[in-house]
Amino acid sequence: MGLSDIRGVPTSTDSQKALDLLEVALDQALAIRGDPVAVIDEALEAAPDFVLGYCIRAEFRLLTTERSGVPLAARDVEMAEALTGAANDRERGHIAAIRAWLEGDLEKAVERWEAVLLDYPRDLMAVFAAHNTDFFLGEAPQMRDRLSRALRAWDADTPGYGYVLGMYGFSLEEAGDFVRGEEYGRMAVELNPKDVYAIHAVAHVMEMQGRQEDGIAWMTGRQDDWAVDCGFSIHLWWHTAMYHLDLGQYDRVFEIYENGIRKSADGISLEELDAASMLWRLNLLGVDVSGRWDELADKWEPSAEDTYYAFNDMHAMMAFAGAGRDMAAAKLLAATASYVTERGGTNAQMTKDVGIPLCRALLAFSREDYGQTVDLLLPIRYKSNVFGGSYAQRDVIALTLIEAALRAGQFKLAHALLAERTAVKETSPMTWKLMGRALDGLGDKPHADDARTKAEDLLAGVHPITPVNTGLRSDPVFIPGGCLL
Ligand SMILES: [Fe+2]
């Protein structure tokens, strides 16, 4: 009993309309456009016993990593469980994954989706959910290998193939295989120029390789494909601004901030992660961001105690520290401490291991206690991947550590950290300028001048931008210095 979906994966529903709508929702979710939850609502109206519909709606909600989605996801999975008698093994696998997530065990959730994928590697939602959760867990090799395993059952005729290629491209990039990451990302974009996740995969490769001009050309050349009616546009604007930031083009960064990054409605959403991260980077570089912190902190404040995912907490703390909101910062720290003592599970561990030290470090930096910032960040710099996010996003941690070391007068440390950084991102003018400051601090004016000249030459195009790290890293998890973690 039950119809199979368009990839031949069985479901327990007899409603073709529900399955057709499910495909629309999946396409919207993977394209990061439209309102896939609303489409599933419609499918469930058409078929109230559509078990997979409840599962997928729950998964969409959980994957936002916003606490507000949790009770709704819990209700969905209860509906699905009430129909378990009619569910097939694939659907029961999804239910088990959602239950594991709701119990706070993200690793177990991934195991459950992987079990589904062993039997049904063409289950696009299981691929998507596991991929995203690997990302939240900072598990780059697993993220890469999971896609490799699933792709054994996919080919160009399988609906959704391009999306899987895009996910694979991003996974390869995060695992350090920049060459193949770019290849797969470009392949997916060729199949579908509006595949924003694949566009994003290539953008990440260019960020990691310090190909700022390539990145700007890549993003601006296909702006119409990602900047209009797309839920990912803010993050893609952030990536575009990152290239300009490295080139010291702060006017352009502010222009993008105002028109691309800072445009979400009142109230917090994940879009504010990018805003906080960009303002913090500008602050580190000594660029005045004027009243922008207050506006952002106003958005974060109502959810100061809603700790649910340590990676988001770090960005909330940036806003509070940047705006000087001591009360909100204290509330956030208290909430994270309670979470660790009262709750178990994946996020409690992430929060304990890296979330809390990071939040304290950001606060110390904003209070000009740079020595404490260094002390807090040094022990966790190689562990920060455990709370997810991309290498490019977590690079803000390395930049904060370097700037704190410089401001604390710890020039030997700053110089050493910058040596690591130039080794993996030789074409970053921002990095060479920082190197100049470290060498100045050490009293080595000739080499400081050399470093500044290198930055100026890069900006003037005197040195061709030929990245040094174009291939697979020997250990996908390890980047020298963790500076790009
Ligand atoms: Fe990204």
C-alpha cells in the first residue's frame, strides 16, 4: 500500500496530491525560496493521514535551529506517531530521527536519518536533514562522506540531483577539498543557475582560497539568481561583503550591510547572525559601525534567554557586547550556564565546551580586557568546530584572538598566529596588514614594512592572486592554526 515519490522512494500515502505538494515543498526548501511549511500545510489538508508530511514539516522546523520551532515540531511528530500503524519503515525512521533531535541528541538524529539512507539513498529529505545536521555539528568529513554514500544511487535523471551535487560541493569545500568543491558547485549551478546553495558552495571555496576578486565577480555576475526572492540572499550578501572586507573596501561593505544584510523584519531570525558577524569583524578592524549595534541588539534582546544552539548564542553575544548591553549579556550567560547544568544532550555539550568560553571572550574583548580574551580563546581554538557553522563563519574567532593578542601587546603570539594565517591564506591583504602591526610591535620595522608592501601589492594587483592551498588538505579537519576554523 502507498505510493512512491518521484524518486521511487516508498511512502504510506495514497494521495498523489499530497506527494505532488511534498515535491513542491522540497524544491522550495532546497532552493531556499517560498514557504515550504505552508505547502506542507496544504498537503496535510489534502491528506490528514499523510505521515511523511508531518515528519517533513517537523524537520523543516527543527532545521531552523530556532527554539520557537521546537513545540511545533513536537506536535507534528506526535501526529505522525499517532499514525505509526500505517507508516512504513522509511517514515518510522524519520520519526525516530525527529524524536532524537527533540530529546537533544543531534548525533543520534543523524544516525537515524543515515539508517533511512542506507535503505533509501534517494530520500531527498533524509539527505537534506542529515546534511544540515552534520553542518550544525561541525562534522565536515561526515558531511562529505554522507553525500558520497547517497550519491551512489543518484544520476542526472533523478529529480533533485543538482541539489545533491550542490550539497556535495559545499561538503567537499568544508572538508578542505577546494578543487572538487568548486567543480561540484559549478556543475550544480550549470544544471540550475538559481541553485543558491551551489552558488554558495563556490563562494566558500573562493573565500577560503583568498580569491576576493573572483568571489566578487562570481557573486555579482549572477546576482539576479540569488538576490531576489531568496531566503539565502542575506547570507550571500554577507559572503560578498567578506571579499570586500578583506580588500579594505569598507564603504562597499557598509553599502551591502545596509541594502543586503540589514533588511530583515523586526525580531530575531538567523539572518541576524550575519549582521552580527559582519559588524564584529568591522569592529575588530577598528572601523566605526556607529549606531548599528543598538539596532541589532534590540532585535536580539527579547530572545536573550532563549539559548538553544551555542552557535547562535555566540552571535547574540556579539550584538550585546558590541552595543554595551551588560544586562542582556548577563542574561545570556546565565541562560547558557543553566542550560549546561539542567539539560543534557548535544547543545549542552557544545555550550559547555565552546559556547560559554566564546561568549565570555567576546564580552571581555568589548570591555577591553584583551588578555582575558586571549586566555579564553587559546584553549578552544581547535575545538570550535564542534558547535557547527562554516570555516568562514568561525574565522571570526581566530580574528578576535589575533586582534586581542595585538591589543594586549602579546606580539609574539600575534606574529605566530599570523604566520599560520598567511600560510593558508597568502592572498589576504587584511592578514598582511595585521602582520605588519605584529611585526611593528616586535620592533621589526623592515619586515613590518615588507608585510604592508605585500598587502598594498595585493590590493594593487601587483601579485597575481594564486592561492597556495588549492588542493585537498592532508587532514580534512586540520587547518594550520585553526585560523580558518
Ligand atoms: Fe556560508
